[in-house]
Amino acid sequence: ATIVDHLIPPMARAESYGDIAKLEQLLDEYANIAAMDPAKLPAIRSQIWTHMRAAEMHRDLGLDDIPDEDDFDDFIFNVDGWLCEIKDAQIRDGLHVLGQAPQGEARVNLVLSILRASQIWGGETGAVPGLRAALGLKEDSQLGAIDEIENQARALIQAMEDADWDVAMASSLTDVPEVARVLEFAATEVVPRLARTTDELDHVLHALDGGFIPAGPSGSPLRGLVNVLPTGRNFYTVDPKAVPSRLAWETGRAMADSLIERHLADTGDYPRSVGLSVWGTSAMRTSGDDIAEV
């Protein structure tokens, strides 16, 4: 069978709107009042809780009653983290049209989404850092810091888009070598592969005409797997070059050692031969534990 894969839909950052944007504004106001006019804290606390109750947001945090005054700062910290998860989530921003490569704002958004993750490249995990990490984003960063880094990342990608992804522009946009390396990777690998999305329709027609469709790995480009691009290929579920994975290798080696140790303990001798049944579905599920054991 031939399965011609296609690109993911356009992606974008969820951002904040409606009740969530109003809550974010109230949190900013709370921080200002706490620093400059603490006497107004009871009033702003009441406003925050009333707003969350009206929008049923308190249920998402598992709360029924307003936190005590002593616990309210911790509550605000948790709300800020919750808002961060919502606002920073990647969501679909439309539908993908078969054979149509993203352009303009859609390409900027998709490249930004792809570059969030560190890249698995050349067989090395984390070969290219995520753009936001290269800009200094930490895992425990608060909403304000994430927004600032996101704006910096978007400005860099937009500048590269305006320069038609000229790789020479990367080093002129930043003084940080790691950031420049990510931009160069985007210009030389990510964007050219996205441009070949036109292969999708060509390969579908070629397949219907009985032609050969080149194979390619499956996976999501949003998880650091740029090698799944360009789409329009006859994708396979298991990449023989990536099996076993590093974790599967360690697991399989431990299984093999355990098998030999048990046989040695039971018989006092090493096994003369070992028979193993290796299933494709198992290799898909474990990334190659059985193969590593062999």
C-alpha cells in the first residue's frame, strides 16, 4: 500500500482573548497594587475571584471558595502558570490545502511553532536548540517572560521572512551564536522543506498513474522532527535508522543481561542459544526494546 502524507495544518499561538485577557489584565493590576498601594489589595482580590467565578475558571483550578489572604499570592502564582499554559498553547489556525506550501504570515507562524522544540538532526537529539531556549527562556519562566521571548522570536522570524530567508541575514540579526545557528537551520533546512509541500499533489497524481513514490519517515515536525519534511512521501511508521532508540537500547541490554543471569543462576551455565520473537508492533510501541535485546 502507498500512503502519501501531508503537512500539518497552519499553527499559531493561542494568545489570550475575552475572559482570559480580562483576567490577565487583573493579574497585572494586582501586581502593581501589591507593590504601590497595598491598601487596595482586598478590592482587587475580590474582583479577580468574582471574574473567575463568573467565567467558571475556578473549576479548572479545582477551587470552590476564594483563598485566604495569606494564600492569595500562591493562588495568583498558580493562576499565572495556568494562564501561561493556555496562552502559550499551539492551536490550529485553519486547514492545510493539499500541495499548497505555507506563505507569508502562515509560514512565519508555522516556522515559529517548529522552532520551539530542539531538533533531532543528524542522528543527534538536541542537535539544534529551540529558538526560545536559545533566546534564554527557562522552563519555569513566568507569563511575562514568555511573552517577551515569544515577541523576540517572532521579530527574528519575521525579519528572516522579509529577507526572503537569506541565510546571510541570520548573523546580522543577533549577537548570540546559538540564536544565529537556529535561524540558519531554519533558512537552510526548514523553509526549503516547507517549500516542497507542492510535492504532495504531484506525488498523489504520480501514484494514481502507477508511479513510484519516495519513502519518508512519519512524525510531527513540531516535535523536533524536521526530517519528516518535505511531505508528499510514502511514509513509514518505523525508521530503521532510528531503532533502537537510546532508551530502548538501555532497556534491551538490561533485558538481555537479566535473561543470561537467570539462566546462569538456574543451570550454572551460559545459554548455548537464545530464541526471540520480534514483532513489528512491539518495535513501534517500544522504539526497539526487542531489537536491542538481540
